[in-house]
Amino acid sequence: MSGRVLIVDDEQEIRRALKTGLGYQGFEVRAVATGEEALAEVGAWHPDVVLLDLGLPGLDGFEVLRRMPGKNRVAVMVVSVMPGEKDKVRALDLGADDYLVKPFGIQELSARIRAVLRRQASVGDGRPVIRARDLEVDLEHRRVSVGGRTVHLTPTEYEVLRQLAIHAGKPVTHTMLLREVWGEYAIGDRYNTRYVITQLRKKLGDDPARPRYISTEPGVGYRLEAD
């Protein structure tokens, strides 16, 4: 799987290394140094994935995320030296599709980019059934099964799983789940999500210590492990 990748980083050495490494992996790559250049390139070149550093001079990565055109068509993967949970949550809540902390290997980065591209393709083809290993979430008929066995969920449990399935493979923050399932009034009350995730794991037969379906993103939220 190949695609267009736009690198946005103010360090020339990193731009050069990533452009060379991803080029060898079969991607078509361009690189820019500023947020302003990034927004212009997104509008003109239409990349599939943007690798966005947060600590940019002038227009920083968070502001680029806010202004990013065509968010439904362009996947944004944040690559940053900022390891803090608040930065991850803030970036994901602003629409980032994934978050990778520097330093990282080119093989890991390539795998994450391809995962994002697969997720974009599955969203784009409008498939009503999301699969994660032997878990199936039928969005059209609101049915859930594991290994062909129907799993009966409460309406709230289904809505939480539905949000994870819609964003399969992507970290979904506590704030996103609370806003989409319980509404704005519930934001800040993480007990709701923790309790429902615990119940979901029990019904799906998922071991939280070694999850097959729903993994925990510490300090951030949860991720449905997509095929």
C-alpha cells in the first residue's frame, strides 16, 4: 500500500531522513518546514497522510490541526518530541488520527502510516461491518458478534463500542467518548467510560491485561485493535 505523505517538521535533518526512508518504503513524499507551508501544500497537493510536528515556529502543530482543510480526507499523524499525555489528548481531540513520539524507527512509522491508510480506505468505502480479529460490529443492523456468537449489549455499551469501531485503529479519547455517548455535560467524568469499557470487555471475553479487541491508551482513552 502506497500513498502521498506530507512531512511537516522544522528540522532539516529530520525532513531529509524521513523523506528518504519513506521514499524507500514506496511512498510519494514531500516535506515542508512551517505550518503555513503545510496548509498550503494540503490544499494544493492533497496528501493522504500528514506527518505533523507540534513544535513548529510561528503557526504550531495544534493550530495547523485546527485549520486543516478536508479533515475527512486527510489523515494526520502527529510525530513529536512532546511525550506528555495532555499534548496527546489535545492533538487527538483536535482531529489527529494517531500520535508517535520521537525517536522512532522508519519501519514502525511505515507500519503506522499503512494502518492509517487502511483505516481511511475502510471508512471511504462505506462498509457497514467493522472487524477486529473475530469481533464484528454491524453498524447498519446494530449487531455485535464474537467468533459468530451474538453478543448482547446495553444501548450505552453499544454506543461506546460503535464509537471505537468507527475510529478502529485510532486512539479515541475519554473526552470524545463522553461527548459522543453521554453529551457535553458529562465531559470530565471518566468513571462512565471506565465502567462501560470494563463491562464491554467482560461480554466480549477480552482480557484487559492482554487485550485482543479494546486496548487502553494510558492517560488518553481507548483503541479498538483493527485488522
